[in-house]
Amino acid sequence: MPSTVPELSMLSFVPDEMPDPAPYHLLTSIVAPRPIAWVSTISAEGIPNLAPYSFYNAVAGFPPTILFSVSYRRKEPKEKDTLRNVKEIDEFVCHVVDETMSESMIQTAIDFPHEVSEFETANLKAVPSVDVRPFRIAEAPVAMECKVTQIVPVEGATNVMVLGRVLRFHIREDLYRKDLGLVDTMQMKPITRLGGPIEYTKIGELFALKIPTV
Ligand SMILES: Cc1cc2nc3c(=O)[nH]c(=O)nc-3n(C[C@H](O)[C@H](O)[C@H](O)COP(=O)(O)O)c2cc1C
């Protein structure tokens, strides 16, 4: 039976025919809102590093595994410090950025030289982790200590995916819902990234949805 739904007026775009970096901007405004991994790493010489990554998600539950994707600096093919560090010391700590921490987070996206620690430039307190060498941000509501399990180049792209297994969760006590074993995500107030260089969102309205049984 033919559909009675009126046809939508659509535009269509082919990435190969778009000027650089238009496909990136279009994609990131579609795959949104994106959570932000605030990633702490450490170099072989012991210099700490912090940087935000919104090409980020959970990719396995057992064992808990997360992924973030680092692009090469496009103007000069130089590795970002985060990637360089995880190749040297295969560990990282991934933090949640809450509403109170957005200004500090954005300071850590500045392209400082390798020798500079963003803990210092952003005035954040570094506390030792338990199972990994990179430091944890004391002020962050949640931190996950991770061991790098894979470093996978994205075919044809200037990105490299870093996968890490969570060895330890740190959860601010008031955010833990003991009865359910969950974090109270609404109270955690994470910020998430939209498209373009400056657009972010706060968490919206909560509603429930259950998968129907057959
Ligand atoms: C909210 C936010 C999200 C970002 N997400 C990414 C990302 O997913 N991948 C990436 O390569 N760079 C991303 N960046 C840019 C890096 O944070 C930036 O290049 C930073 O200087 C890298 O630092 P590093 O060289 O110390 O690793 C993002 C920046 C911001 C502000």
C-alpha cells in the first residue's frame, strides 16, 4: 500500500563534493549531543596532560570499555599530546565535565606545547590515581581509570581511535544511586557538545521508555 505520509523536502550533500571542513561540521551537528571525555594522560618523562574529546562513547559493558578518537593536527601532521602519551604510557583517566567545570575544560583544549601541564594552566588539582599512572582531576564528579586495549587508525581519516578498559570508577558520593547501582545522571549535570566550535547543551528533561515485549 503506498504511504500516505507527505514527502519531506530534503537537501542532500556528498562529503567528497563539500569544501573542507564542511563535512566535519555537518556530521558533528547531526551526531549530537555528544558526551565529552576529559582525558588525563602522562608522558614517559612524567608530564601530565589534559584534553577534551567529544568523539567519545561507551563501546562495551563487560568489561566496561570506552573509546575516544583523536585527530592529527591537520595543518601540520603532528600527533596531539594525548595520542603521543597513550602510545608511551598505555593508560588514561576519563572524566565527566559537569556544568561547573566548562570554563576549566575549555582551557585544556588550548594547544599548549608538550612540556606544559594543563592541570597547571587550568588551575585544576591533580590527585594520584589508584591503578594507573595518569592523574585524576580532584574536582571532577566522575573519573574512570582506564588501561588502553587498542589504538586503531580510522581508515582514510586523520583520526585514531583509542579504546580503554575501565579498571576503576570514581563516583562523587552524593551522585551514587545505591539502590540501582547507577549514577544520578540528572544530578551529575554533564555538559554535552553540539555542532560548530562553540555550541554546548545542558542535560534536558527526563522521561521513561521501555522496550515492549513480543
Ligand atoms: C569540547 C571539545 C571536544 C573536542 N573533541 C575532540 C575530539 O573528539 N577529537 C580531537 O582530536 N580533538 C577534539 N577536541 C580538540 C582537542 O581537545 C584539542 O586539540 C587539544 O588541544 C588536544 O590536546 P592535546 O594535544 O594536549 O592532546 C575537542 C575540543 C573541545 C573543546
